[in-house]
Amino acid sequence: MTARKLMPTVTGETIMAATRRGTLAGMVIGAAACTASAAHEGHAHDGIFQHGVASGDPLSDRVIIWTRLTDPGHNHRLQVRWELSATPDFARISRRGEAVAEAARDFTVKVDVTRLRPGQTYYYRFAYGSIRSPIGLTRTAPAVDGAMPGSLRLAVVSCSNYPAGFFNVYQAIAARGDVDLVLHLGDYIYEYGEGGYATQFGAQVGRVPDPPHEILSLDDYRKRYGQYRSDPDLQAAHAACPWLVTWDDHETSNDAWTAGAQNHDPATEGPWSDRKAAALKAYYEWMPIRDPAPGGAFEAINRRFDWGKLARIAMLETRLLGRAEPFDLEKDLTVTQGPDGRPVPDLAAFMTRLNDPGRQLLGPAQQAWLAEGMTAASQQGTKWNVLGNQVIMAKVKSPDFKAALSAESLAQIVAAIPQAAPFFELSGLGIPLNLDAWDGYPAAREALFAVAKPLAARTIVVTGDTHAAWANQLRDAAGDLVGVEFGCSSVTSPSIGDMLAQIGLEGDVLGGLIDQANADVLWNAQTRRGFTLLELTPERANATFIGLDTVFAPTFVASTDARFTTAWAPTAQALTKI
């Protein structure tokens, strides 16, 4: 079979993808067909535009467009031309200009194209000499002072681990042609080298990490982004529509917080500040996102976007600006030995520390910024406040694994995941399932809920991180409903539920136990990779969870796993499965 790629055929909610991976060069994915000229250009650009094109951060009058020059030779500054057109054949150029690709920014090119029309679809491309880039499709946001948009479709994704499988999720999104925006909620790359988390699948699918070691330096991070952005499915999804992105932890290092990370050892890996600076510089170079304002903190990736008066989208930063160090059960929960020799945890002291109002997740400045933005959106008549958020916001307590599983199964789990032994031993005591999520910062969550609760702009939280799909109700300490949460599964990263399945526990054991233990978790699916399609109208919000049958082969089927809806009303409405 030749190494070329055919686009998937789409029927309803099912996508059948066939043939092997090759190049998507010169294709316009989405509303535009692959024209003869674009297909011809695909053969010319391979040596220079190997990482495709991308767009992001759309406002009503501007949008970011991005590309990278791959083979600059010994030149350190290269002139690049760009064009933006309202038609795919570029017969009428709306805007054009020149930009510089230079070594100081890893030869990436980012242009903030201004003076555009609101609510307009545009096509864009770059050129270096006679060599043209692939064509991308982007759009501007509708104006806030214009007519109410009829709908907004968001494809919500996170956790794309290159060696853990093929990026079939990105291919499925690109093939739809009906997505207005992709929201990537973090873990766009992973920092691990060979032998790290989920890299064992790399040999199976021919996707080993590059560089092969854990990434630490600026050159390391740049090279890792280059590997990811060489993937044709990721390029297709970027070319299909604009993206809104934020990072989680793996863009720097696992379980990052303001002053460090679980997967960073200063004694052997140098100062955390140096690694963080390198990681963030590479991120801003490689992502279609506006750079921070001069003098602003590099960590301040939080920003907001209006889609007319239908939705205000706030992309949050929950890792590096204000997050206190996450609690760890082994380190932070005092356990003594009872008269019968069994461990006795001091839960009261632990929960008192956990509920300390000083434990920040967003930090005071971002908390105030978010409150102001949500309130202003409601006052201007916006229907939905959408929060692009990294970690689960709903209250999720740990199931009682000791009561639900046999001693043999628990022993298998602990043998397979030794670091989880304290967690399983203490399950069933009311301790949150995930202390790295908002459950580890309950006072910060209550502060956010207090802002959201009275607003007419209803709150929808979209969340990544867990490699599992979620449909959750959000309730404050008084038990009042304040919003809903949709957690997307991962692009490739395996979940804890997958690990349990691998040791012989049949079915989605963890997802079922979480559902049973938590009234506000209406649905949790642990063993499917996929994305969430969130469609907003002035009347309601519908979330469709789309799962893939495999990421270990380039042929796959994507289908609907579940659908949930909530109506807009002056007060928060419950989720309903449809």
C-alpha cells in the first residue's frame, strides 16, 4: 500500500477512517474542498513548511495565523509573505503582509492579522520565495453588538501523548467540517522520555519520543513540539479552524505548581524557574496564541473571548500563576496505629488543612479577573460563561474500593500501581478522588461558585486532564446548583481505568464505581479516547461525547458514547441525558 492518506468519510456521528498516514499538504480541511492548485502546492512545500499552518485566538476583528520554516540553512532571519482571503482560491485578497522567521523564535512565524470583518470565514497561507504553505481555514468571532449568533460548536480536547497512539481524534475533528473552534485544555505535549508514562506503546505504533530523553532545555522542548506538529492529523485539525489553547502540567512537567513539579528534581535537573522559562518560551513560539503583553507574566495565559452575546469563553491557568502545592496523602495525612494494629488516619486535621482559605488555585489576581469577566458578560446579556479549565471542578469523592473489589483484585492493582497503595487503603473515608483537581482547593472553588451562582450568564465548565469523559453537576457548599461540567477524554493518553482493565478487571470498573459513589457525576467513562462536541444555542447547551474504538491503528471508528443537555434559564438548570 502506498504511503498516502485518504480523508475519512463521514456518516452521521460515525467516522470511518481508512488507509495509512501520509501528507495532508495543501489541503483545506473543513468547508473548503482540496483544489487542484492546493494539491499541486503540496509537493512544493514539504521541505520548508513541514509543520503545517494554524490559527487561533479569534476576536471580532483579528486572528492569529501561524507557521514555521523547517529548513532555513545558515540564515538567521527569513522574510515570509502571508495572505488572507475570503475565498479558497485567493482570487480576492483581504489582507497580506510580510513577517520574519528567525532563529531566536525557532523560525516560527506568528501574525496577528487585524482589520478583519466580524463573523467571517477566511483562508490563509504563507510563502517563502516560490514555495507556498498549505492553506488553512479560520474565522473571526461575531461582534458583541451584532445579532445573537444562532450557535457555536466547540470541539474540546486534551492530553495528546505522541507515543501513546495515533492522533485519530484530531483526524475525526478535522473531517467534520462543522467545528467553529477547537478548545485544547492542556497536555498538548508530554515531557517524558523513553520509559516514561505511556511511552511503552511507542514501539507498538512506531511513535517513540524525540528527543528520547526527558525534555529539560529550550532545545529539548522545541524539538518535542516539532515532533508533535509533524503529525498530519494534528496539522489537519489546526488547518480546519481556529484554536483556543491553554496549558496544563505536561507542557512543563507532571503535577506542576507555582514553585515546582512532582516530576522535577532541582538537584539533578536544575532550577525549576529555568525549566519553566524554557518550556513556556517554546509554547508561545509553537502555539497560535497571542504573546503576553510587554511586562506581563509569561505564566499569565488566562484570557477571554466573546462569540457575540452567545458565549464568553475564559481560558484559565490553574498551574503556574497561583496554585499552592498539591496535597499528597502519604505526606499530608497523618496516620497512626490503632489498638488493633490497623491504620487510623486523622481525617479531621487533614480536612481542616485542605479547606484553608489560603490554598489558592487561580491566585488572587486571576480570581478577580475571572469574576470581573463573568459578571460583565452577564451584564451585557451574554447567555453562557464557558470556562476552559484544566482539572475536574465537580466534587468527586473516592469510591470504597475495598468494599467494591475483591482482595485479589486490590492486590493486583497495588502490584501494578504501587504508588496507589495509600489511596486504595484509605478509600471509602470521604477523601476526594483527586487532590490535584479543584477538590484539593475547595475554598478557591467556593469563591468561584459564589461569583457564578447569581449570574444570568449560565456557567459551563469544560475540563481535560483525567483521560476520562465526565458529565457533572456543579454544586456549592449549600448544595445549590451553580453550573455544569463536561470533561473530555484524552486524544491518546491512557487513564487509570485503562490500567485496571489491563490487569484483568473487565469493563469500565472505575467509571462505574465513580458514578455510584457521586450523585453529581451523572456519567464517567474511563476507557475510551475521544473528544467532546459542545454545541451552544441561546436556548440550550448540548454536549456529545464522541469515542474512538482504537488509537493503536490508523483505521478507526468514531461514534457517540453519550449526550447530555442543559437549558438556559435565569437560574442554573440540571443536566439531562438525551
